[in-house]
Amino acid sequence: MTNALGFLPYSNSPHYDAEAERRPLAHQLIADGTLPDGFATDNGAGLVFYGTDLHEAITEDAGARAYSITRTANGEITEKPLPTRLL
């Protein structure tokens, strides 16, 4: 799905750690421009936005993470873990 609800101008990949094909597919779709830069969350993690600005990443599980995924000018993918607050 590439249009979702349209509330945010980012892509999102939930269940990032639960499905083996999820991470490589998210990277591929962002790299080829099918999806815009975005975020990913492991099971148990979530993202809090104020408007369209990311406010924080939260989790109910100390091991769950959230990530920012961006495409560089040369088409490479950069995945960065976000600071994640345990609830």
C-alpha cells in the first residue's frame, strides 16, 4: 500500500522485527522511490507525532526499537535507530 490514510508524508513499516521479509522490502521500496523516506517499528514500539513532526518513539518492551529510514542522494539506504522511551 503506498497511499494509506495520508495523514503523514512518510512511509511506515510496522512489525519490522517480526517478519523476515519486512526490512529488505522496506529498504527496496524506499531505495527505488516507490515509498518516501520514513520510519519502522518493531513489535511493541510506536511513534508519537505532533502534527507531522515526530515527537518521540515509545515502547512497552525494552528490546523493541524504532528506526528512521532514508534514501541518500546516490540511492543508498540509511537506517538509524531512534532513541526509544520505555513506558
